[in-house]
Amino acid sequence: MKKRDLQKCPAINDPIDTYIWEPISFIFAKAMAKRHWSPNVATIFSLVCGVAGGVMFAFHNIWINVAGVVLFLLAIIFDCSDGQIARLNHCGSLEGRMFDGFCDGLVYFAAYVGLSVRCMFDKIPFTDTNWSWWIFLVSVPICAFFHSRQARIADYNKQVYMYVCGLHSELSNSKALEEECKDKKMGFIGKLSYKSYLSYTKQQEKESKGIQLLLSKIAENNGVIPEEVANEFKKHSLLFKLGNLETVNLRTIVLITLLLVSYAVPGLACWHFAFLVFVLEPINLIIKIKTERLAKRCAREYFK
């Protein structure tokens, strides 16, 4: 299998994923797949590297921060690898997806806690006062609300696009998920992963009424998606491609840049939290509104 074949959706894939992360992660994935390692092994590697990198962001030492950046980038590579291993060895599973999502959340939690600790000793913008522990009153609500909201909407829209266009999609339905997992035996981590994934899925559905209307029309049509609907979504592929701005790459680039440049411009690191609110959130709202309008129009026009 070629690495191009392992891409989930080339039409709306992030160019950084296509030309940087996926080619690199493909090397790791092939090596692990040959040894018949579970995708969860790559997920655990991603978790360990990501959390360790996030902890290193807390130090006001450029070399420790650089080491943290390297580990954080390795976490992204391993995060790409787990899905590739699943597709190479045909061993993907719902449990693996839930565990992957749970670990992704822990990695970014560690990164934001580390960045917040790092900012404690910086000045509050436009003042001569250090942030101290007050930074957590800013960073925790922002990251808990804005980061998670942006990531889940972008991820959901991508899965819906792939589903509507007849591609392999991991689109989840909260009721079906509850039914599927009702009798599964899970350990402590499994239960945490399930509850996190279920809550994540319910929030996605709650925030996408237009898409839910379209999906209900498809269900009423015995799961048959009219060709006109798929064509409309393909025609608006740029809209779904813009959702990549809300996921890993852009926010990671900005975080790393602000963290390292703050040695030349003190106090710059805390602006990452402002970036989430004043740059990514408006983009997120525009994408959400336009996607909802597209879904509602398709539901209204192409189903009798």
C-alpha cells in the first residue's frame, strides 16, 4: 500500500499533513506495522512524547523548550502513524478511535498547562505586573471552551464531508455509539475514553443542527445519498479544507513560534490564548455558519 492510499481525504487534506507529517509518519507506521504492533502503541508513544513536551514548555530555558518542541512534533508524527497502522494492517477499531481522541486531549491539556506555567513569570500585556497564577483564570476557560469547540467542529465537518462524498468516514452517532458500547467490557482507561468520546460526539451533534437535519433525511432515504448532495459538497470542498486551520497544525505552529520568539520579545507566549479567541474562533464561526447553510439547503432541495 502506498502512502497516498493512506490519506483519509486528499481533496480536503491539510497540505502540511500531505507533504510533511504523513510522509514522515508513513516511515514509522510501516516499521511498526511490520512488527504487528497495535495502533494503540503509536497512540501511547504520541501521548508520552506530547505530555513530556508540554511539561518542557513550562521552563524558562530555551534548550528545554526546544527539546519540548521536538517531542511535541514527534507526538504529531505518532498521532498520524496510529491511523496509518490501522489501515495498513486492517485493524482499526472503535476502541482505538476513542483511545486516540482521549490521548489527543491529554496532549493538548499538558501543552496548555505547560505554556500557562511558562507565562506565570511574564508580564501581563501593557502592564508591569506578572501574570502569576492568574494566567490560569484566562488559559483554562479559553482552552476548555475554544480549543475543544474548534477542534470538534472541524473534525466533525471533515467526517461528514467524507461520508456524504462516499469516502471512508469515521462519522459517529451518539445513540449508535451508546448501543454499540452498552455491553462492552472496559477497563478504567477504556471507560474514560468512552465517556470522553461520547461527550465529544454529543457536543458535535448539538452544535450542527443543519447537518443533523441532512443526516436524518439520508436515514429516511434508506441511507442513500443523492448524487446532487455529494456534488454540492464537492463543489464546496474549499470550505471544508479551511477547517484544517482549526485543527493541529496552525495552532501548533503559532504556539511554538510565540514560545520561542518570546525570548526575543518577552511576554509574547501568552498571546497564543488570544489567538485562539480572536483569530481561530471567528474563522470557526464562519465555517460553521456556511456549513450549516449548505447542509440545510441540501436537505431541503434534494430530498422529496
